[in-house]
Amino acid sequence: MSLTKNLLLALLLCACGLARGQGAAAGAGEKPDAKGDKPAASPKEEKDYPDFKEVTEGMKDMPGLFTLWSYPETAKGKDKEKLLCQVPASFLGQTFMLSTSVAGGGFYTGFPLTERAVKWQEFNRSLLLIEPQTRYAVDEKSTVYDVVRRTHPDKILAALPIVTKSPGGDPVVDLGPVLKSNFADIDWTAEDMNGRPTRPGPINAHLSRWAKKKAFPENVEICVELAIGDTNPPGSFQKRVVHYSFWNLRKTDYKPRLGDDRVGYFLTANQDWSKPTGGRDIFNRYIDRWNLQKRDSTLEVCEPVKPIIFYIEKTVPVRFRRAIQAGILEWNKAFEKVGFCNAMVVRQQTDDNEWKDLDPEDMRYSFFRWIVTGAGFAMGPHRSNPFTGEIYDADIVFDDSMVRYYEQDLEQMTPSTLTARKTDHPILQSLMDQFPQWRRPSSEGQDLGDLRPTESRQVFRNRIFER
């Protein structure tokens, strides 16, 4: 028994001695702190992202729906093409709209490109631009909800590495690598010297530049001039200007109206797999229309709370502005029959008035635009809520050649002595004033959601013959 106790005691003493030796060896390289009784603090833990102030030092902020950061023109030795975007952390996951348009370059100038419902999502040190499915709607309480979402999942449009975060936790990304690419699917608009489609080369991001950068509380407008590779001559580049409009999908008291196949309207539609199997089909169809509400619902005819305002772009020739304005206001006669007076309002943009800086691509403003492609046509695209069909924005695109073709028709239908003066002749001018709708293309009806074409051209021809 005593032998066992002696062995245990010996082992305990050896263990204590070994522990003291290891502690002394470990502490041999440590330096005492200022008081001489504590070891120095452990090295500072590395930050997750570069410091926000260091990343944005020297940059100018542009607050809005998103905050844009860029170097001012006076900055020396800085990359003035660097454009950072600060997305509020509270905005992550919220659905908003991304619209793209051709703002310049080639036949498609003034044309809309895409219209998408999107949202930001943070994942794996990146900010993802997600496009949720809007073509398929289903009640969350329905038994097929899960399978619909798994069958038709959201799409990742782009992944932007997070370069830093603000003190409040807002992720900051560099927009250049995405917006200075073929993200807008613009390269198909490339054309040869004769205006025919041609096979484009890659987009050179280093030769592309920002044309406009604007931020507002409800939207952000960014315009980029892209350099698209060309083969004639080899090594050259075509310029295309793409306008990106990020805008908040605001909530309103708008009530969707179901489409009726007896009346032609542009539609916003989706498939609803929660509908009964015995139904006509699985589609929800909502007509595209403006949200007009009376100021006083007790009146038979009343002004709307918010009228439909069209701006005549400053590029429209002065000699046609009065006729265009009258043509647009002609629609007020139709609106009066459904209880609205002064539903349509027209404002003329000039180089020096209060609307001089408005962009036609900005979703807050509807424009009558003048283009010069050499093709006689007009169209009236509009932007609407992809879930309800409420129209937010519309733009009439009118080609200069349309007027020239009308004048050629006049030469064929009227005596030469009359057409020698063309539209400057007082008789023709009075006809234009009396029938302004001949200047108004059917595209204007399309902007109002109506598919019915106007017969204005034939009306004008008939009156010419009568005179």
C-alpha cells in the first residue's frame, strides 16, 4: 500500500515539474506590458472589408434611391470612370424596376430595350441582382406553391463583388464591370456603314464612359456610352448609348382591371397554377392603363388627381410643336366621355426652361420624341407595373421621315401650285389646326393602352380632296 502511494506521489511531482518547465519556455519569448505583470495584447483582428472612408476618400456622393460615389472632374490622379453604388441595407430584398433604353447610336435610338422586376440580395461577399419570376403567380397558401417556385425559380442577372460596407452596414459595389458590358444585350444593334445588321465584336470597357449619372429619391438614372467592336476597319468601335433606369416600384391604391377580349388593350399577364383545373385557362390578364382618379367623385365630370402629362422634347422642330400639342390634347374629348376633364396635359421642353434637364428615359416623365432614322414610322411604348398593369411612363417616338412622306403624299394629291408652298400654305395650315390628329400617330393610343388605330391620315386626305 505504501509502495503504491509512493509511486503516485512521484508521478505527481514529475507532472508538476514538467508543467512548470513548459510554462517557463512559453513565457520566455513574451514581453511584459507597461506594468510588467501582463503579456502584450493579441494582434488586431483583420477587417472583413476595406475601410469605407478609405475606399470613398476624395469621392463625391450623390444620394438617392441608391447613393452613387464618383470622383469629381477636378480630382487629380484618380479614375474618374469609377462609379460605386451604395445600396441601403434596408432595401435588400425589396422589388424594384430596372429599365434599359437605347439613348443614342444607330437606328434604334429612342427604343426601349428591357423592363425587369429585380431585387438586391447579399450572398457570399457579393451583391446579387435577382430577377424574380413575374410570369407565374400563385397563392402562398395553395398546395402547389412550393412546386411552382421550384419549377420556375428566380434568376441571377449579375453578381457584383462587395468592395466595402458603410458604417451602417450598407453594401457598396462597383457598377463598371456590369454596366460597361453587354449586360443590356445591346451588341445586336451593331450595323455596317449602310445601316445593315453586322456581327459585333466585344465591348471594350476601357473605351466606354459614363454619359450621365443622376440620383433621385425614387429612381437612379445612369447613361453609359459603350464601345462595341467593329470590323470595318478592323480594330474600330461603334458607339452605343444605353440608359439604365433603376426605379422604385411604388405602392398605390390602383385596382387592376381584368382584360376583356371584346376590347383591344395591351395586357399584363401571368399564369396562376392555383386556379381550378376546370377553369377556362390559368392566366390572369390585366389591361395596361393609367391610374386616373377624380378629385371630386360626386361630380359627373372632374379633373383627375394626377393628370397624364406629356413633354414635347426640345428636339422636335418648332414648326410642328403646336400641331403635336393639339393632337395630344385631342384625347381629352375621349376622357370627358368617361368623366375626366383636362386628363391630358402637354408641356414643352426647351433649352432654357424648368424642364430642360429632364431625360426622356426617366420613368417619371412621358415624352413625345423626335428621331431621324430615315424610316417613316412612329410607335408608343409604355412601362407598366408587371404585377397590376398600371402604366407609369410612356414615350411617343416619331420619325422625321414620317412628315417627309406626308409631304410627298400631298404632292401627289394636290395641285402643284398649292403644294409648292407645302405646309406653309394658309389653307394647309388651317387644315392642320382643324384636324391636328393627322399629326398624332396611332402609337399615342398605344401609350394609353388602346390598340385601335386612328384613321387620321385618311381623314386628312379626304379633307384635302374636298378643298
